[in-house]
Amino acid sequence: MESSEEFKSGFVNIIGRPNVGKSTLLNALMNEKLAITSSKAQTTRHRMFGILNDENYQIVFSDTPGAIDPAYKLQEKMMGYLRTALEDADVILFMVALEDRNDYPQLIEMAQNAQAPVIFLINKTDQNKGSQTLDKTTYWKELYPGLEIMTISALEQQGTQELMNRILELLPNHPAYFPKDEMTDKSERFICSEIVREKIFMNYKQEIPYSTEVAVTSFKEEESIIHIEAEIYVERDSQKGIIIGKKAESIKKVGMQARKDMESFFGKKINLQTFVKVEKDWRKDDRKLTRFGY
């Protein structure tokens, strides 16, 4: 057992508005694709731990849903995860995109009032034009003189090693919270359902991705293959038709892309079957949200 005087461990929670790159950063720091990503806001719905293990430390990274004003029950649940992340953090990574302005002072204030050091991250510096990164750093420093500001590109992994070094400096001496062979707190079924949901965000437009939930109902692992059954839920019959597509081409494409990612993640052949079902107004129903794990 490691000595708590030398070993470092703690919760590093990533927060910010939708679409600033939180899930991309989690994947970059873990060097593993755990969290799903897309260019659409609100892709992340759950709070997810990525557990990074080393002989000298264990960092529990936490990806959270983007901060929004809740319009319905699902979004209220998502904001609950964000509040919890502020309460149990050892280090808070507050992310903004390079082009962002000070549109969320309340959220920054909440982070500053939390009982943990805050690193303010300006992400997407790979999109820098001229002196934009320097100008934005100056802009935020003038608004919040006490903030520790770092600039990164999570996508290109620029500045991520410097960020890791700083996190390790701030992390408390503490024994590991999770077994050393664990990479996430989420089940294999959850990972699979998120992979399918990511492909829906990639392939469909307008309201369809937001009206969709995925549940893996069967996960049977054999020596060389995993058999998976996933149910895709939508809110209306018309959405079911869109998800399936003409001659089932749309749902076949989602299945093919998801299977490829699952094979990469598990290192095995995947037999994936998908079924599309209608669950009317599931986003507004507490009972249905509980059934889906919210």
C-alpha cells in the first residue's frame, strides 16, 4: 500500500459552458477515448470519471455536462451533476473557448467560491489568429485578476503536459480512491451506449440527437467476440422513422461506426444489434429519467 505522505490522489473536475472542449480534454489527459464528443452543444449528459493511474499518483478526472439554464427535467438533472462537481473537487479546471467572452460570470463566481484551487483554461488555441491568444489571456486577467490562467488546445494536445504538471503540484497527498486497474467509474454497458449516442449526434440534425437516449440491454462477452444489443429511444414515431432512414441505411451507418469504435476500445470483435423504440416525452418524465440512469 502506498504511503499517503508521498502518494497523490484527488478529484480534478472539468466544468464550463457547452461545447468548450471538456470531453476532448478528458480524453487527451487520459490518452484514451472515454467521453463522447461532437460539435453539438450538450453532447455530455452524465458526469463521468476518467481514472489516471501512476505509481506516484491517481488522478480522478471528472467530465461534466455544459452549464445551461435548464428548460426541462433532463437538463435539471444534468445541472445537478455540475453542482456536485464543484462541491467534491480537489482541483477545478474551468474551461472557456478562445472566442468566448464573459457570458457566464455566475458560473465563474461559483467556481471561485468552491473550496478548491481553480485553473482557468483557455481552450482551442489551435484556432489562434495573430495575437488572439495573448489578447484573450489579457482580457480574462483584467476581468478576474486572481485567476490562474493557462492556454491549451485539447484537440491538438498543446499545453496539456504543462497542465498535467500543474495539476500534480496542486493535488493533495492522499491514498488512491479507486483500484489501480480501473479506468472509469462507468460500466462497459454505459461506454457502449455512449458510443452509439455519439454516432447519433454525428449523423442526425436538429432535434433528433437531443430527443434520443440509448440503453444497452445485453452485453455478452466471449473469448474473441462481444455480442451487444442496444435500444435507441426517441420521443415520437416520426423521429423513429428518421433514425431508421430509407431502407434502414441511417441506422446501419450508426451501427457500423459504433461497432468500429467499440472494437477499438475493447480490442475484440463486436456483434452489435440495434433496435429503435418510442418512449414519449422521456426527457420531461422523472420516472423515465430514473430508468435511464439520471
